[in-house]
Amino acid sequence: MSDLFYHVAGVQSLLSNNQALVTDPMFGLRGLPVDPTSGTFHTFLAFAARLAGLDGFHAFEWLEPVVVAVYFIAFFAFARRLLPGAGQAFVALLLFAAVIWSLDFRVVIYPKWLDPAVYWMGLVLFLAYLEKRYLPALALATIFAATTALVHLATAELWGFTMIAAVGWALLLHRRLPDGRGLLARTGIGALVSLVPLILIVWRRSSSVLLSASTSVFNPPANSPMSDLPFVSIGKGFGIIRGGTFHQWYQGGDAMLLFVVAALGVLLYKSLSREADARTLLVGAAASIMPVLMLNLVWTNLIVTKYWFHLRRMAYVLRFVPALLLPYVAGVAVQELRGRRLLGVLLVFALLSGSIAFAGVEVIGAFNRFVNPLSLDNFGRQRHNAVRKMSGVTEYLKRRAAPGVTVAAQEKTSYYLAALVPARVIAVRRPHMPLAVEVREGPRRRHDQSQIFNERVTPGKTRRLLRLYRARYVLASRKDRALDKFERMGLRVVFSDESFFVLSVPPADREAGA
């Protein structure tokens, strides 16, 4: 199910009531003031929609091509600064767009994908500070770092890991680099400066409610056996993450992990040969994060089981690493072959063998993942089919239902409805429930919702549930088995089309319940 409707619901909420998604109008509950998974993203879209005079859905569609262009321009600027030549940066862009993304950019506008553009531009500015000792660049990099925390928390966490990794690379190489001590000092100071406001923002947004919610909603239960988690157990409670787990980044599974580790070997080889610079620190930092996290035995027990969602989101952001490393490795290969250095030639030959295998896996995978725009099963068409199928219902409810009115509907229908109509619903699917609502009463709401549409539940209990949620309308499909029960309860059909019935709840059954 497309995440589109979750984000559109957030925009509609702000446009209708100036309330974040976690409060009104989707559920009518007081909770966190900011959506913890999307930060200011919904506010930005709502502002754009207000300026353009569009509803949330159409604002989202109009902004998609703009966001895609910004995303890939930011990646090219990032690759151009970190790679030696424009040709290598262009190859990286082609690999990223055609192979890693499979030319399917429909989800780029989502905050977890959009935020990397902020991350990349922040690193470009951070590199300018390292190379030129330019303090305004550090100030701007700090602003970009703080902005990542306002869009998606996982990218902010990734910035922190990147800074730690960059300092680690500087410590490793500073004795072999020109101005190595100065570079180490600038890296440490810059990392500290950029992390201070970011940490304050994350601390502010990561209240105890948010952290417990994140653990509850997105992570496996703390007592899950190792076999239920994406780890390879090595005994005594320790394990390493399976290579293919982060399939959104490691589409080649363990082969991809091997390629990245081998590329890190080339980075070290070049660095120890006194051919490294500030760019090497950032390339190495970005490339080393996931292998270190995936192969760290302590990490599994201490952090992964509790913050699995955050780690997975970081893996999504790091999809760019293979596309960045492959042209870098190819450039090293050319240099080594020209210099006729035996050790380098052997190393590059071994790495190129792995690179060819990786490229084969990735290209084949790209074709397998490619979705024909004319296909009926892609979610781009799914979103339009959902909008078209519900067009009659949504137009009726927009005319007749005042903002804030509760409409009882099935789980999936409620998910679409919350985005298309300024109405409240009882519950949506667990992954799309706002965290504050899910933690407090998500399971109960979904159970009550299922009881309303269960034909075996008595009319008396159904009435009590409708009163509890102050439901004014019931939206049922023509195939719904509870239609006979609704008819016996005296619910009146006020609108129908080829797919749905809208039934009005009698005034006596929509009074506030206890």
C-alpha cells in the first residue's frame, strides 16, 4: 500500500485544522505536536498547497517532478565534489538513477528519500570547510545537518554516524596526509560544531513518548527469538546482520557487502600510499558505516533490537554508496594500470572481478524491479485507481460532511479516506498509524473497527461502538458482509455508486459514548 495517502493526510490535516497529523483531524486526539516520522515535511507541502490553491493530493503530484530534479541534482553535486572527475560523477549519477533506482522515482518525494538531498549538500559544504578552512561553509553545513533532523530522524542519525566515521578516518590517516594534523583538528571541530544543534533538535523531538512509540510500532518485540530477527546467530546471544537484510540498499545481498568492503580496502590502499585527501575521509566515512554496523557483534545486542527501524532507514539513505564507489574504483584501476604497479594491479583486478559480479546482479535486479508504467500492479497506478474508485464517495462527503466528522470504514478504505476527505476515521493499518495514537490505543481501535464490520457482532454492540467514536457515517463496500446488519440497525443509504454505500447513522446512535 502506497505511503502517499499517509503523507497527504498529514497535509490535509494542516490545511483543514492547522493541526499535525498526530492530532486532528485524522483521529481527533491530542498527542505529539509534530509528526515524528516526517518532521516539517508535511508543513512544507501544506504551505506549497496553500500558495498554489491546491488540495494535498494534487500538491503532492505537482511537486513530485520538482523534488526528483532537486534530489538528483544534489546527488550529482555531491558525487562531483567527492569523485576526481566530472565523468566519474556522471557515471555515478547514471548508476544511481538507472540501476539503484531502476528509473522508478515515484517515492523520491517521501521524507525518508528526500532528506538525503539535504544530507549530501551538507557534506559538500563540510568538505569545503575541510579543504579551504572556510568557516561560513561550516556554518551552512551545520544548518543543513540540523535540517536533516527536521525532515526525518534517521537521516539526522546518519549524519552523526558520518561525522564519527570521518573523525575515525582522520585519526587513521592523519600521519600520512599533508597537513594531516590540521585536517584531523578541523574534522573533529567541524563534527562537534555540526552535531550540537542536531543533537538538540533530535533530543527535543525524541521525547520518551516518541522513543517508546518507535520501539513499539516499527521494531520487533524485545523478546523476539534471534530466528525472528534478520541476524545470523553465532551463539551466546550475539549475531551479525544478514547481508541481504537491507535489500533496499544491498540488492545483491552478501555480494554487495563484499563489494563495499573490498572498495574500502582500495580506499585504505590509496590512503596509505599518501594519495588521500579530505575527500577520502568522506568517501570512506559514508562507505564504512553499514559494513561496520552489520558486522559489529556488540551492536546487535545493544542497539539493533531496540532501534531496528532507525537502522533500516539509514540503510535506505545509504543506497547511494555503491553507485559512488564503482566509478571511484574504476578510476583507481586506470591509475594503477597506467603506473604498472603490481600490487595495485592485483588488488584492482580482484576488485574489478567483484565489481563486475555486483554490476551484473544490480543490472539484472534493476530489470526485475522495473515496473512498467502501464502495469496494473504498480503503486503509482494503485494510488490513481484508489482516487478514481472513491471519487464519488469523496465528493459526496466533502459536500455533506463537516470537517472533523467521523466516518467508520474498513481499515484500508479508512487509510485512503483520511487523505481525500477532511474527516476523522477510527483506525488505519498499523504501519501508517501516527505513533502517539498507536502507542495509546491503536490495537483497541483496530479491534473496535473490525467489530463494527463483523456481521456476527450484535447490532447492540455495534451501536455502542458507533456512539463511542461519534460516527456520523458508515462507508461500506457493496461486497461488505455487514450490510444486512446495518440495514437492521436502521442505517439509511444516503449515497451509492458502483463500489460503495454511504450510510447515515441515526442521531440516537451517534451520541457521545463513555
